[in-house]
Amino acid sequence: MCSKPSTNHSNSEVYRVKPYFNVKPEEGVLSLLMPQPGELILDVGCGSGDLAAELTAAGANPTGIDLSEEMVKRARQKYPELNIQVEDVCHYRTEVPFDAVVSNAVLHWVKDAPAVARSIWLALREGGRFVAEFAGSGNVALLTAAMEQALEEHGYAWAGRNPWYFPTIGEYASLLEQTGFRVTLAQHFDKPTPLKGDMGIRKWLDSFSEYFFRDVTPADKASIFRAIEAKVKPYLEREGQWMVDTSRLRIVAFKKSV
């Protein structure tokens, strides 16, 4: 499954982290990772394969893994030359260690964070680096609070609906340190996301219906959506443009030598 190990194990000083203000939002993970030619890099939650393709263009040898068979199928169709596999990161193991592990906008979907951290630690060579960006504490807080209130007012319990893991910097950095990483960068920042289209927040809500509204009747759902929209509109809508209150964590960590 994995490619031949790279011999380009440069000193970690090569990967000195740039200040956040020099990193464009859309380039955050790649700019922090700074992939080197010949490096073996594991892309966790590779999705459609776009990041793995960028790693290849930089001269690295990426392996992409994703739990979704459908996404892996799409990635293979889009980039047939890439090594993309269906894998659960919680249980992923490799015999050939990677120089780096990268993950973009995925880890907040995996609630078993200790298992993820352990898998990533095991996948890295000594001194290898882990770079990630994902949703952090406070992400969509206004929306989830409004959803909880509206659901419970309509007689639906909130417990068990939220599929996400939104840690604070302290929580996640501590987890990585306990796993055996040296954390060199941990950033928590707001990154409001504009919504496209004329349906505003309702389209966003509908996209997560499988998690939050799976047992809600059509009539109740329409009423709940109206209640949520009214609750958050003063905070998330400006001159007809809806903005989701997203927050992100950026992490750079190195596997400490035993």
C-alpha cells in the first residue's frame, strides 16, 4: 500500500513554522506542512484527493485515506495516479513510516480523538511531523445553540444529535503531548464562512438533517428551521449575506524520539 520510504529526512529546522498572518486561509495546511520532494506523506481524510494532488505536484509521495468509499471512488476517478485507500484512521496501521501526516477539515468528524492521535503517532517516523486544521471550540456555537433550543421547544431531545468534536487548544495540545508529540504550533481563530445561494441558513441546516433532524416530521422541521433562522439572523446575516460562525484549530506537532 505504501510507497518506498524516503531518505530525505531533513532536520526539523527546515520546517520552522511561519506566523499565521503569512499563511493564507486557503493555503494554511499546505503552507505549514511545507512538503519536500521525495517525502512520504499520509493525507488523513483525503476526500476528493485535491490536497494529495497538490502534494504530488510538490514532489512528495502521498497516500490518501478516507472512511467514505464514495469519496475514495471519486478521488480515484479524478486522480487515477494517486494512492487512495478506504481506511478508518482510528485503526489505521502501516509498516512503512511516513515523514509527515496532514489532515484538513476532517478531524472534527472523529469523536475518538485519542485513537486518531495514536494512529497518527504510530504512522510517523521519529521526528516526523503532524499538521492539521479542523473545527475547534466555539465552531457554529450560535447555530448549535439555536438548534438545541428549537428542537427541545418542539419536543425533540438534543442528546445524541451533535456528530462533532470541537476541542480547545488546551484539550488537543494536551492530548497530543500525552500521546508522545511535541506541539510547536497551536492556533485557534475565527473564520466566518459565507453561504452561497438564496436559501441562506436553511440550506446549511438541511445539509446536516441526517444528524440533527433525522426523526423530525416535515411540519416540525419547517417550523424549527424558521425558529432557528429568526434566532440567529441578527448575528449571522448582514445586508442579505449569511455568514456561518466557524472557528478553526491549526496544529503542528512532531513525534518525539523515544
